[in-house]
Amino acid sequence: MDPELEAFIPLFPRADLTDPVIERKSFAELATAVPAPDTTGMEVEDRTVPADPEVPVRIYRPHQAQGALVWLHGGGFVMGDLDTEHPWAARLADACGAVVMSVGYRLAPEHPFPAALDDAYAVLTWACEYAAELGIDPERIAVGGHSAGGGLAAGTALRARDQQGPPICFQLLNQPGLDDRQETWSQRNFTDTPWMNRDKVAASWRHYLGSVPATPYAAPARATDLSGLPPAYIATAELCPNRDEDITYALRLLESGVSVELHQWPGTFHGSQAILSADVSQRQIAELGAALRRALAK
């Protein structure tokens, strides 16, 4: 493990997701411990997307923004909201120079699949329909997310393709959760890795799926056809249970004719980019921003 990251491991809570309500409180406390981002170079606005039910979004608009990103936060499908995601959405907007629309999607287990996916898709549809009002180019809208949010972004891209929905120009998948089956080497062996481990991943899938069998929209690794999807940037952490399913998904996209940039970060663990003082974290965030800049440039 990267020594700059290893020093922080004792500070990470040992969450197990058995009780999502309790873990949401701990997650919120952890999020508030992250240094607040500088938003003086952008406009930040809370909006509500008309849907059933309505979906809250927080829009980050850097000056002279290029393109837009529908961004879906992590939290194992059961934690996180617009406030906990604020530090990361703002930093991402600053790093990529694009309009970032952070989505406050419904959480499991109170709202199991497909609630979160429906919310993500509603925001994507709204962004395209009201692109002129929002001041964005409807042909330069990407979807992206971290962890569970990365899986939601991949599912949104699949749904948009299958339903001839809004055109997505790019998908940014950061350590995404893509496969509920947990059959890869990393899922079977990473039982005691920091922040995210096999049991915690299993619990998040149980909460998210409820009694519904997994479909490709819930677990995109189950999709048999990945052709016709948007170009992708996929980032993985070396000591992350999701690592191998993410690498496999990247390879399958490539084999399906989809352009992919795959970055495996050595010495990192799931979510370790939250440790901003580490050099590798700074490089990770910069790479995410650079990938989006390239994808959204005219």
C-alpha cells in the first residue's frame, strides 16, 4: 500500500452496512471532515428535476464551462446525498471545467432498484431536454460516478442505448460497482481491505436489489452486449474488491468496439482519493478531470 495512504487507515470507520441508517450518520460525519472546496470560481445552484418523485440536483457551473456531467455519488447504494458529495462534486467541476450536476438519488433499502437508476435517468433526460436553458450542449453530456454511483452511471448508459434515449458522449466510471455475483479474484480475496471489503459489498447489493433479481441495468457486468456504448474512462484501485470486475468490464467494452481508457492505481484502496494530502490522490483527481476535459472538448 502507498505509505501516504497507509498512515490514515486507523482513522477510517469499520462500517459494515448492517444498519444503513446508522451508517449514513457516520458517512456524513466522515464527509464533513474533508476540507471544504473553493467554489469561488463557479456558480453553485440547487434545483429540483420534475419527475415522479422529484429529484434534487446540485449544479456546479465553472466560469466558461465546457460540456456537462451527470454525476452520481458513491455510498454503497445506501449512503450519501448532495451535501456529503459536495466536496467531490465541486472539486471535479473545478478539475474538468464542465458543468457538474450532482444527483440526490433515492437510497436503498427504503428505495431498492430501480429507484436510484430511475432518478439518474430522469436527470439525464432533463439535462438534454432543457440544455438550452441550462446553457449546455446536449451533444456534450457525460455520465459518471464513483463506486455505487459508477455502477449507476454504467447502468444509465446501457438504458439510454437500449431505449434510444438521450445521447451520452462519455462515461466516467471510478471504482464502479458492476457485478453483484462477487465471483472475481478481488471480490473473493479482499475480505479485510480498508473502507470496502467483500462483506460490505455483499451487504450493499442485498440492500440495493432487495427481492428483485439482478438485471444488467442493476449490475452492468451482467449485460451480454456492450456494443454501441459511449467511450469510457475506468479507474480502479489495487486493493479494492471491485478491481477485477472493473478491469474485465473495460476489456469487454474494448472487445465490443468501445473506446476505453483504463487506469489501475497501484497502492490505493477503495475511496482512498479522499485522503487529499497523498500525492497519488491528487494525481487521481487530476486524471479524472483531464479525462473529462478531453471527452467534453469541442
